Amino acid sequence: MKQVLPFFITITLASWTLAQDVIELSFWTEWSADPTRTIGETLIAKFNEEHPNIRVTHRPIENEQFFTVLRTGFTSGEPPDVFQHEANNNLLQFVVPGEVEDISDWYAANGDRFQPGTDAAISYDGKQYGVPTGIATGTQIYYNAALLEENGIDPKALQTWDDYLAAFEKLKAAGVTPIAYANKFGWPGSQWFYAFLTRWVGAEKVNQLVARNCGYAWTDPDIVEAAQLYVDLADKGYFSSGMSSDDYPQATAIFFAGRAAFFHTGSWFIGETAADMPEGFALGMNRFPDIEGGKGNTDTFMAVLGGYAISKKGAEDPAKREAALTFIDWMTQVPQAQEFVKGAGSMSTVEGAVTPEVADPLVLQIIEEQINGNTGAVGFLEHVTPKAVGEDAIWMGSVGVLTGQLTAQTWMESVEEAAAAEAPTLVLEPACE
């Protein structure tokens, strides 16, 4: 008995020591729905298996609530150790108050794995505060090919905005809802507006406007005209009936149920279709059309829209910081990046991740039609403007015009008022017409 007890105690203490050596990392994302939830959790499980001294615990948060929850975590002093973000001001809102770890040392050694120029989305004052992972575009319109064929509409013949308006009118006359749409939270409406803005006034003016250069204002006639193009869709009855009360999943359900012919949203929709699209659904996609007289018909509405960062709390312990960097490093290697390209239909910032062998044909179509050879790009404006401008004024104003509380003019007046009261978050050298 005297020989067994010390042996038992030794084994128990060794096990306890090993358990204590495991570094726990919390990781919050907006991967709450498939395909990203399954892809993310599969990769995290694989990482944990390959790194027995690190355990990443994933907290998926519903998309509409994600940044509210994340902001609450930071303000309460209980942020995640590692978190997903949408880059640009979506990340910088936490960087500027000093809540995010500077990882410039890691980036200097590993940043060449990312596509050139994408580091701007995670940089502040010459330092890097995260990694860029995804690229998203908003200058495309999806369609139900079978429904269009039933109504005598050739989607490939839809080249201009006038072509689309004629198609919408034809569908409406046949009793078919032209556009599946749900804008309860404002961001889908902002993306219609950004697409019109890009096409009508061009990327250069939009970016200079956001930077508050050249005396440009949101109330300039051409900006209001772009807003009116969006308002006209509602006024003419082209949106589905729950346009101001339904949310995004309801719009996708309407589209996939064959109750509407078109759906406008970001490139992430390509991946979402794998989880939600009914078998046999004839999904097609066109580049957002030219607008006659538009100055930005060769420009694109796109941005780095995704990344990972480490909170200051997650880096307090040097061993924990190193573990977090190990996780970020592993997640942005080509094999893991390709899992998102293949499973989520996404475009990756990681060099070599997007290939014809793993990418969805629609992703390759976006790269060919929108990314290769575009003459300018406008980002998702909520990521390059203060929250009071992008989320409060633009997002919610896009709801207000649907309910009749605002016109295109008063909507843009509210955006200009908010922008004039805030320091711009995008800083550019003036380039004035």
C-alpha cells in the first residue's frame, strides 16, 4: 500500500499539471448558420486536436446581433480572446480605444501570405491589429432562372438598369413579385443604395465624400439621385410585401420558394445557397447593371470583409498571446482558407486559396466580371464611416424611406447632418473633379 499510494499521487499530480498547461481561448464569430458554422466548428475541432496544449472554445452569435454583443463584451471588460470582425472601421472601433492587440510583429513575418493591399483593412497608424480573411462584393443581382424563363425574360439580355426596370414591370403585371427583399435592420437597404451610388456617381467621388474632401456633401444632387433610384423600387411596388418588417432570412426564404424573381445581396450568398437552396433551384447571377449616364459603370462595390483579431485581454499573458497567434496563423494557412472558399463560396485574401478546383463557378464569375480590371472600388460604407453615419443614418434611413417617414432628400439630409458632426474615419488625399 505504501508503494501504490505515492505512485497514484504522482500520476494524479502529473495529470493535473498537464491539464493546467492547456491554454483556453474564447473565440466569438458571427458563424451562427451554415455553411460557415459547420466549416468553422470543423476547423476549430481540427485545430484543437492538432494543438493539445491549446483549446479554442467557439461562441457563434447570430449575424444581426453579433456586433452589439461584441461591443457589449468590450465595454463590460469581458471581451473574447480572439474574435472575428469585418475589418476597416468595424475593427477600428475597438482598436482606437486600445482594446485590440497590436500584432505587427507577427504580420511582418507572415503578412506576405495575404493579397497585396488587403492589410489596409486591418491597419491603424502604421500598425496591424488583425488579419484580413475575406473579400466580398455587392455589385451583383441573383435571379431564379426558371421563373424568368416562365415569364419570357432572358437574364443575359439584362445589361442596363432600364432593362431591369422593364423586367420588373413585366413580372409585376404577371402577378410575380420582382424582388425578394427584407430590410428590418437596414443593412440590405444600404447595399442597394451603395450599388446605385457606385454606378451613378463613381467610386472616386463616393470615397472622397466619405473622407469629407472637395466640399462634397450627401445632399449633392447626384447623391440624392442615387438614393432616389432605391426609393423608386419601393414606390413602384417591386419589393416583396414585408420589405420594412421582414429580416434577411425571410427574404431568402421568399426567393428560394420561387415567390420572387430577383434577390440583391453580397457575394456571401453564394455560400449560403449550399445550406438553404432547394434541390434543383436554378440560381443565376448577373453583374449589377450599368446605368445610362452613370459615372461608375466600370467600378465595383467591394471590400475586405472579414478577419480575425486578438483582444488586449486575450494577450495579457504572453503564453496566451502566443497561443492566439498560433490559432490565427493556422486559420489563415491555405488549406484552412480553402475550406471557406470551397464550403462557403467565399473569396479569400490568402494567396493561392481561390482556384478553379475549389471555388464555386459564381465566385469565379465575380472575380472575372467585378474584380479583374475594375476601375475603382467603393467599400461597405458602414465600415469606413462612423457608426452614427453608416449604421444610424444610412442603414436606418433606408428603412425610413420604405415606411414613408423619409424621402430620398430628407434621408440624405440626415446622413449629411450625421457626417458633418463626426470626424471622418477614412482619410484620403483630396482628388476633386
